[in-house]
Amino acid sequence: KNKHYEPAFMYALDVNNKEIEAITTNTDAPTFENTIVALELSGSLLTKVSNVFYNLESANTNDSLKEISSKMAPILSEHNDNISLNEALFSRIKTVYESPEKASLQGEDLRLLNETYKNFIRAGADVKGEDKARLKEINSRLAVLSRSFGDNLLAETNDFELYVTDEADVAELPASLVAMAKEEAVNRGHEKGWVFTLQRPSINPFLQSSTNRDLRRQIFNGYAMRGNNDNAHDNKAVLEEMVNLRVERAHILGFNSPAEYELSNSVAETPEAVFSFMDKLWPSALAMATQ
């Protein structure tokens, strides 16, 4: 039941904290097994709870689930920061990374060590003092804003309706789509007509099959403009704050921009490499994109 998710999260968080504590308080010298592998295997219960909850919330959310998700967002962000910014834990990881043992690792083991070290660096494990405290604040706020963005998007998706009353406008549509639109109209309190929504089973076949250009434009714009209607669910201020925080976070982590930070973990590595690649393949497209 919905009431079981929050205590499940809190229990799983406690278990994960104890797993991390066991690694950091281990009196044995750091090794690949007692540090890297132990860290990799930790948090399995939290992952299990998260997978169940967020899959359900994504597929069949309600006010109760949204409330739990909003409450857990900053808590989970803080938990992740407490791991990735844990100085004792990173010290052990760094010791293994720089130890002679690394030379004996191959394949998956070597990749696991390299990725673990790199991910901690990217998360800010080397950041010190006030910057580290600010990094935690930014991550927590971004978690809340990301949740708000998703809630606004969902609300705009659910609120939209294309109400059609002219039978000629549905004559060429698939019978199953018309029947679903008829049922949706009744569910929304209309005595007659058809309602098409921004849900994929409704909007996609409507755009594919409708011959009414104006109606296609209305439902397409309804989808494209979600969160950009200057109402209670508008996302422009949310996005602006998210962008500013991501810029600040990138600077704290030693990058010039969020793009540079994101691409540093990809094949391209830098924005300049991306533009160079695009310039070679699609010079005309690049010219249009930069205008």
C-alpha cells in the first residue's frame, strides 16, 4: 500500500548507511574487495525499493505517491551526497586507485575501479570547505526543482483536452481511438462529443490519422507548450533556476559550463569536439543551429 513506501525508503536508507559505515570503519587496509566491491554491492535494498516505487509512480501516480516522491527527493539527494562526498570513503577509494593492486586488475574489475573513482571525482569528492557545503545545497535544490518540473509537466498533460463535437472530424479516425475519445468525454463530464488527450495512445494516432489541420495543430501545440502557458504549472522559472544552479555546480566542479561537465563523461569529452564533429557532417545544420 502507499503508506508502506516511505517507511520502506527510510529502512533501506538506514541499511545503506550501515553498509557505508562498515566500509569506512574497516580497520584493514583498503583493497579492491573490501572497498570497491563492497561499495558496488551496497544499496541493493534501496535500489529495490526505489525501482518498485518509481516504476509505479511513473505508470500510475496519484496524490499520495506524488507527496511521497516530493518528500523523498531532498532526502535521497542528501543521502547520495553523504556517500559521494564522504571523505573517509573517498580516501579508501583513492588509495585502491593509486595502489599497486590496480595493475593486477583486468576487464570488469579494472573498469569498476576506474568508473568508481571517476564518478566520485565528478560528484565533487575533491571539493573542499564551503564549496562542498554549497554543492550539497545545490544538489538538494535541484532534486526538488526536478520534481516540481515533472509535476508541472504531468499536470499540464492531464489537464489538456481537445474537445470535438463535429462527427465529421472523427469520421476518418480509427474506431478504437474514437471509442476511447468518447469514453474520455464522458469521464470528463461532457454529455456528447469526443475528447482527445496528450496521452500517447490518444495524441499519436490522432496526429497520424486526423485530416483536420487545425485540430492537429491544437493538440500538437498543447503537447509542445506544456509548462509554458503562464499558469500555475508554468516551468519557465523552474528551468531558469535549474540552469543557474547547474552552471554554478559546474564551476564548483572545475568546468566552464554544464555542457562541458556532462560531455566530460562521454566519448566526445568537450563541447568543442561535438561542434567539430557536427561541422564535418552537417555544416548547413550547424549554421542553422548557431544562428
